Amino acid sequence: MLSTQKFYLYLYFFLIWNFCFTSCVELFLPAIISNSGVTKVVRAGLQVHRSGAVLTEVAGDHVVAYTWGIGGPRVGRPSRSQPFPAQPVEGINSSVVDISASGHTAVVTAEGTLYTCGRNDSAGGGGHGSPPIKDAGQLGRPGPGSHLLPVFGDLRNEKVLSSACGRYHTLALTAGGEVWSFGLNDHGQLGRAGTWG
């Protein structure tokens, strides 16, 4: 026979489970995202920092990046911080071929230019207890990243095809088959020596 304490404990867990299962299960099941004006999606992207992105064809072969979620400069919408509905990325007039993000966003245009915006520090600390670095370099340029701007340095002379964003670093694949890396390197995530690059 169950004691009163055990009964209430079981009842508590049953109610929690029942509440979570019945009211939260829809969040775990795949569902179509409301288009909110976005037409003909040509590629869906994932932003691991509470956001998402799609590339959508708007006129002929011109492709525009739309983002939703956290909003603001991290996802290329400094003037619109609302998480929903999806809004176009600001500051790029070229067709977009790739988008990736974490606490920062990287956008590749059809011309092969890599634009970045968002966090350029490791304010949460690097991986595994590394101290925070004010300018970790994941944007490929110094200073804050409140707007999408092209990266600095020799990568500007290369045609970039795609990008990937880690927590505090960025990778870019060029038409020449080279992979470029920049940002925090406290655990070798750049694939080369140094603390940041």
C-alpha cells in the first residue's frame, strides 16, 4: 500500500508529465512554418542561437535571406528586433546563396562576398572555462557587429561559396577549395595554431 507522501509524489510526476505531454508535444512534432510573406523557399538554414533562416526566391533568380527568432543585429536585422514574423536581412542588395549563424551571422552573396554581423566577442567565455575575450574575431574584422559588413583581410579577394558559424568562430569555403577560419581558437576549432585568428 502506498504512503500518502509517495502517492502525492506519484501524482505530482503524473500531472507534470500529463501537462508537458499534452500541452508541449506540439513543439516536438514537425510542423510547417507559416510563410508570413516568404515565397518559394529554396534553402532552409539553421541558426543555433534561438533563430532560424531561409533563403527565398523573390523575383526571377534573386534570392533574399529571411530570419526569425532572437532578432536584431545577430541575425542581420538591426532595425527589427521582433522574433516573428520572418523578416528580410538588411543591408544586402545582392542575391544570397548561403547563410549560417550562431551568436553571429554569416551571409554569402552570389558574387562570393562574405558578410558578417552579430556578436564579435566570447562574452559567455570560450569553451571549457576559457576566459572571455572582448574581440574574439568571429566576424572577420575588429569591433562590434551591429550591421552586416564584408569581412576584412585577404578573404575579401576570394570568391566564397559557403560558410559555417560556430559559437565564437567562422569557417568559409572558397571557389578554390580552400577553407578559411577566423575567431576564437582556444581548443583548436580553427584547425590551426593560435588562440584567435
